[in-house]
Amino acid sequence: MKKIRFLSIFMILLLLLSLVLPCSAAEEEETEPEETEESTTVEESTTMETLDPSITAPVFDSDPIVGEDGLTPSPTGFEIPSPLAEYNFPTDYFINAKSAALIELNTHSIIFSYELDKQVYPASLTKIMTCMLALEYGNLEDVITISSVAFTDVDEYSSSAGLMEGERLPLREILYCVMVSSANEACNAVAEYISGDIDSFVVLMNQKAQELGMTGTHFENPHGLHDDEHYTTARDLATLATWAWQNPQFREFATTIEHVIPATELSEERTLHTTNYLTIDSPDNKYYYALASGVKTGFTTPAGGCLIATATSGEMSFMSIVCGCSTVVHDDGSQTDQRFTQTKELLEFGFENYSFVQVLSSTAMLDQPEVRNADGRNNVVVHAKQDVTVLLPNDCKPEEITMKLEYDMLPPLNAPLEEGQRVGTVTAYYTNIPLAQTDLVTLTAVEEAKPIIVLSDSDTVAGNIFGTILKYWYFTIPAMILFILIITLFIVRAVNVHKAKKRAERRRRAAQTRRRQQR
């Protein structure tokens, strides 16, 4: 019984050992490195230098000016727009003005310009800044008393809303006077309300101009009546007007065609009419343009005719700026104010010659950079993070739109990588003009490879033996079991023979002892 029990236990141990050996061998096999083809590294031509960073306007730490009447203006936190992108698309378009610009408002870009940085006089376009500072630092419901300061340097022939000294009106009504009828005395009244006096308000105007990045501008008064030191550029006017256009309240003032000012203690109600003839729909108005709205007119003899206007059709919105336009007198004595005709033609030029084109697609594969230490593959697909659409000339050829990639670090990239992880930027170009830029991101995640066990020569030989055994397990395992059984039988037989010899030896010795005792 003891022999049978010993053999049973021994056979069970052998079977368990045969089950454990394949599992341990399989775990070692998964750590073997897989052979992969070498991936092609990205050529240096797929990288590019970064675009010049946007210039940020200087920040002023000075407190708002406190007026003599004790008012402490509080800014409302309007955001300063980023600098306008200037595309300068090739065109043979000609405009009859001292300077001009056409801005696409959705992409915040200048698509046409003429003498963009030439110094010009802004005339009443100055009132855009005056109105915005009133909105930023004032309260529309505050009632303002018109003082003698309002009529400083304002003659009877300049534009006016007929305000009178001692008259009391809310700031809201005064701003209608500023923007609708271009009243110069209303601008002086705003300046006194906000800063206590005109000179202090002019300081605030120039400070705001610097904050906006209007480096070619200097103000000398709040209304724009001529002064040799009161000047600007079309570029700066574009910055000012696009900043102001973001404010809904400013838009209300800038697009109003007619407004009635309620009666005051000194005046009956007054009706204000816009000076922007592009927006007046009447049979005898030859300048009317149905798509136009806003923004501000201006005129002095030195400045010439000035106009900032907007127009929208479908998904396109343009803002035009013209400065220094003349008035043409015809043989029949009629006149043509070219600030209106040139503006209309410039806006129509935009609508007729430009359209939106998608230049970056989030679904288009742009590259497959190599990935170092990746699990299962050695590259990853990258694409634009988002779709980007920009305005392009209608005669733009698709093959002239090119993509340039700039990686945060030159490939190969390092695993692990998450799905949608930024690895650089992609920029779309048209004839070397940068159109749009967005993040370059991965399409899928890439796992990091597991640690690799490096085996010695002897371990490799042993691993090969185990591999062969596992490969032909249906033959090798039964053969091993049979071999072990045979060895076991030989061992059992040897043990039994050894024990039989001992028993025979004991019997022989016992017999010899009995014979000696019998003698």
C-alpha cells in the first residue's frame, strides 16, 4: 500500500508540473520584441518657422482720470481685438482716395488696402473714439448739463445738434447727437462729463489709442475739427472701428438713421438725421446702398471726405474705410461725393470677388510621423484639430493652397500618445500668404511598449527548447510522461532489488547465527 500511495502522489506532481511549464513559457514569449520594418522619418521640409506672434498692445497702469465734478469712471472691460491680419491679395483694383482699407469682419482681416499707413486727418471719424470712451467710462442714464465748455472751438458752421447752454439731457441722447448728426458740441459735452475738461479727455483718447495699438494716431480734440497735430492712418482706423463694432450699444448709435430727442426745458423735441447717405432709402438719394449699415462719416477741407461703413450679404460681412475722397463737380452743376461712391464700389468689389473656402480640414490626414517606443506600430496619423474656413479670391486655384507643418519636437514622437493630443501646428498658405493656423493633433492613441526582457545565451537556448516542446506538445508531453514513468519503474525496481538483497542478507546472517548456536 505504501508503494502504491507513493507512486500516486509522484504521478500527480508530474502532471501538475506539465501544466505549469507551458504557462510560464508563454509569459516569457510575450516579452520577446516583435520585428518591425523601419519607418521613414519626416523630412525637414515638412517643418516651418512659426509665424510672428501677435503684437499685444501695451497695458497702462494709470488710474482713470477723475473729473472736477468728482466722477470716477469705471471701465466696462471691453476686450482689445487682436491685430488685423493683412493678406494683400494681388489685385488691380483702384480706389480714388488718399488711403483705404477693406476688412472682412468674420476673419478679422484686411483683404485690400491702399496707403494703409499714410498719415491722414480723420475729421469726424474721431467721434468713434469719443463715443466708445463714453460707453466705457460713463453711464447712459446720467443726466448731463450742457455748459459753455461744449462750445469751445466750435463755430456756427460746423455740424451741430442744436444743443444749448444749460440744457439737460441723458448721456444716451447726447451720444445719438454725436453719432447720428455728428454734433461737435455734443463731443465736448461728453469730454467734460467723462474727464472734467476737454484736455484731460484728449489725454484719455490718446491713452486708449496706445492700448489698442494705434501707433500712427494722435488726437488733439474729441470731435475731429482740423488740427495739424490731429491725425491717424487707415490701419489705425481699422483697429478702432473693428473694436467699436464689437459693442452692441455702439452699433445701435452707429446704425441709427433717424432719432427723435425728447423735449427739454430749453427745446422742443428734435429729429436727428444720419449723415451717412449710403443708408438713407429715398427716391432722390443716388448714394443709397441696400447692404450698407453704419458707421461714421467725416469731412473737413484738409481731410477730404471720410467714411467707415459696413455691409453684409449672406455669410460675408465687410467694413470699408476711405479717407481723403474728393467731391466731383459735373458740367451740369451737380456734385458727386466720392466717399459714398468709392465706398459702395469697394464693398461691391469684396462681395463680387471673394468667397469663403475651407483651407483646413479636421478629417484630412496630413502626415504619419514615426513614434518611438510604441506598442504594435511605429507611426501615427496626424490632422488639423478643426475645420477652418477663410475668405479667398474667387480666382484662387486650389493647387496654390499649401500646408506646412511645424512639430513641437521633431519626429520621432515619443509614446505614449493620447487620441487628439497636440503635437504641433499646421498652417495653410496661399501664394505664400498665411491664411489660417490650428493645432496639429493625433488621430488615435498610441500605447507605450512593455518592458523587454533581455535573455542570455543559455537562457535563449533553454527558451528555444521549451518553445519546441510547446510547439509539438501533442507528442512531446505524452513522451515525457512515458519517459518519466519508465524512469520511475526503474527506480522502483532498483529500490525493490536493494531491499530484497538486504532481506536476503539478514536471512543469511540469521541462519549463520543459528548454526553457530547449534554447535
